[in-house]
Amino acid sequence: MLACALTAVADKGSLSLVPSVRECVEGNGSYRLVLDVGWKGSDWYDFDAVGRALCQARIVRRNDGALPAEGYSLNVTTSGVEISSSDAAGAFYAEQTLRQLATIENSNVVSFACVTVRDWPQYRWRGVLLDEARHFLGKVAVKRVLETMARHKMNVLHWHLTDDQGWRLDVPGHPALVKYGARRRQSVVFGSHARWLPPRYETQYEYDGVPYGPYYYDGDDIREILAYAKARHVMVVPEIEVPGHMRAFLAAYPECSCVGPGLPREPRCGWSIDDDVLCVGNDDAVNRYLDVLDGVCKMFPDASYIHIGGDECRRGRWKACESCQRRLREIGEESEDALQAWITTKVVRHLEGVGRRVVGWDEVLAGNVPTSTVGMTWRSEASGGAGTAFVSAATAVRRGHDMIMTPAEFCYLDMPQGLLNDPFPYYAPWTAPITLEKAYAFDPCAGIPESDRFHVVGGQASIWGECVHNVCDLEWKLWPRGCALAEVLWLGADKPGFEDFARRMTVHLNRMRTWNVIFAPLD
Ligand code: ACM
Ligand code: ZN
């Protein structure tokens, strides 16, 4: 091996790993490779020099059952690499760290800094939510996000594929879903959503008059994306909303609404929430939804979790619907809120019967639902949740629910970034700007007593799609704040602090440039 070109460094921070690692001792020199592997790529990520070096590197892999799940140890010496882990994900994350230790000396020579690392994650759900119901992004965008997630050791894609504004999944046996649900008559003019502030909330959009879609994924697309995700140890969790946010489903099956077959067969064109929801008093409507869910489960055979939405379900149609009122009497309840708990419980039992766990937005916890239901917190305090009582994460874990945390004020990355010059328009800011520092300050366990923290399984960056029109827009908003959240979710309370993170990020952004990732500046 040739001598090392890297300067010896004194602490783990100077390697500028993102996320940082738990234990790190630097050695002298580097493992240097003169590349002899030719281009082998099936996509652009395979064409990078570091990827080629990783294919060629001498890597000894060992199993070490003493390491925590997804954890690893990594030893780079001047003559090669040793990786130990107790599972395949740990070995994969060791390689992601190794990738970040690389210096591209020239197009033919890559060196990896000598180092010994021991590392493991704090949380097992380290996610990103993508919303393709509002704007369809397509396979290239999804794969780009999956790749960048994996390089930051993130492991769940929460895929918001259904909402009032679109249905993006061709479920076998249900062609009407994409025939009617995957297109819109028109959309909100890009930028006019800046008026999305109460009291003009619903009425002040401008519409473009341009038909949108049909845009959706078929079975082949899903298989391709799932294979891509699996190779990167990312679980893909589809979200199939019930009982609200399902106007696109009702476009396909208007008879499943409380209004009945006369409901216009089109998704909602404006943003915000539709009044029409699933008629939970109608057994046929409920069974139709369950049948669609069965089809979704077949399309996502490895998804141990299915997200059923459950947020912001308006109650007006249920109040006026004879069938729903009959259901309410049947279950001996008076408030329509009980109908949401009833349908949630029914869906939870159904999905658990086929071996899946259910995740729902925090609204689903308001009723008496099984404690096996995983809650996803987006509201951090009681706030206009369509008549539902608010259940905080602290209350939910006390009751025994596992929780995933994505509180809007830290984790909704479609919100402004607080940049000095930001060329992209955003939502009306209904949270204060989420700066990089604010994202880094996120603590998934905030307010949760020590004894209940084992119920906090993780968190996620959530990027809603109303103002995300394409992959450039998406990545600009997702990174680098997503890097901050990745570090929070990997290291938990052991994160080194924002100053340290910001310093590493100045180096890491250059690294991401070599990965072809689009990102916003640091401030
Ligand atoms: C949500 O933001 N309605 C989950
Ligand atoms: Zn009804």
C-alpha cells in the first residue's frame, strides 16, 4: 500500500461523518485503492469512484451476536477493512460509514481513512414521509430519496400514496381506483397557496385549469421500488387513508360515501380537507376498503407495518347520515368520534389477522383502540383536529402504545427553512420556520417519562406534497434538514450538539455534491 495522503486527525468530529458515530478511534494512514473495477452501473449511483472502490475493497465480514440490532463495528487499516455486525443491516451501515471515510484522490484512486468504529442506532424507525398524492414524483425521485436516506442510515419510507387529491396505486381487482382517483381536473396554481392562511383558507386559491395525471404506480413499479429499497435496508410502509382524506378512493367508489352514488367521480382539486369520508355505517363500504387493503398487502409483502392515516376526519357527513347514525346506536355510543375508533379497531383487527401492525396519525388514539396500534404524533398540543380529542405522545405511551414522532414544528420539512435567500415558494408557514438548528433540536422523547421511553420507536422527516412539484423541489427541502433528523434518530440523546454538527455539515455537503444530491445551503 502506498503512503497515506490524509492528515492524521485528533477526534471523530474531524472525519465529518453524518450521522456521527458513537465510538471512534482514528488510526494512522489510509487504505488506498487504485481502481481496477470498470463501470458496472445500472443507474448513476454505480458510476461513482467510491462505489467502485467499495466493490474492489478487501472487506472481511464477521457475525458478532453481541452487537445491537443494526449496529456494527468497523476497522479500517492500511491493508483492508473488517466489519462485524449481528445482522445484515449492521453490515450495510458499516459500509455507509466506510463510504463517508473515502477521499477521492483522483478518478482512479480512492482512499479510506484508517479508523476503528463501534456504532448502533438509538431508534429503530428512522423515516422519511413522501407525499405523492398531492404531486406525483415518480420512480427516479423515489429512488434518489431512498439512496440518500440509506447513506444517512435511515430505514423507513412512509409512502403517502392516497389522499383527497389523488390515489397513486393500481391495486389488482380495483381498476376504478386509478381510473377515477389518479387524475385531477385541475390543480392549485403554484404559488397561490401562499394565501393558505385563515380565514381565506379554503377559498382563495387560483386553479390552473390543466388536467393532472393519471399518475400512479402499477405492480411492476412497486416491485422495482421495493427491491431497490430492500437492497438499502429500507422498509416501505404504504399509507392508505381511512376514514377521512379519502376523496380519491370515493371518486372510484362514490357509493362508499355517506352521500352515495351521486358523489362526483373526481378527487379534490384544492388543498385542505374534504368533507366526504368513508360511510362507516355501510358494511359494503367498509368491506370494500378492507378488500383494497388486502390487495395493498399483497403488493407490499414485506411491509410489517401498514399506515392507515386517520387524521383530520371531518364528522359532518356522519352526523347527517342515517347509516352512520344507526351504527352509532348499534355500538351504544353518542359522539361521532366513536365511529372513528370503531373503524380503526376494525381495520387494526383485520390487518393484524394477516400479520401486519397498524400505524395511524395521533387522532386514531382518541378512542378506545387496541394498544397494539402504533401512534404517529404530528401535533404537539391540542390543535383543531377536526373535533377529535388530542392524545399526546406521553399519554399514549402511558396507555401502552408504541409511538413514532414527527411533530410538525420540528419535522414537517415542507415548511420554510429560514434561509436568507430561498428561491422556492412554500406553504403558508403554519409553523415557525424549521431551520437546520431547529430540526437538530428535535428530541423524539421530549416530555416522555424515562420509564415509558422504550415505547418511542423513532421518528421521521415528513415532507407534504402540496408545494413539492418535482425532485429538485423535494430534495431542496429535504436536505440538509433531513441529515439533522437522521443524526437525531441515529444517536438520540448522544448527538454531539449543533455546533459540532454544523461544522461537519460544511464537509458533508461537499460529499453530498459528489453523490449528486440536491440540497439547500446551511443558512
Ligand atoms: C397531518 O399533517 N394531517 C398528519
Ligand atoms: Zn355514512
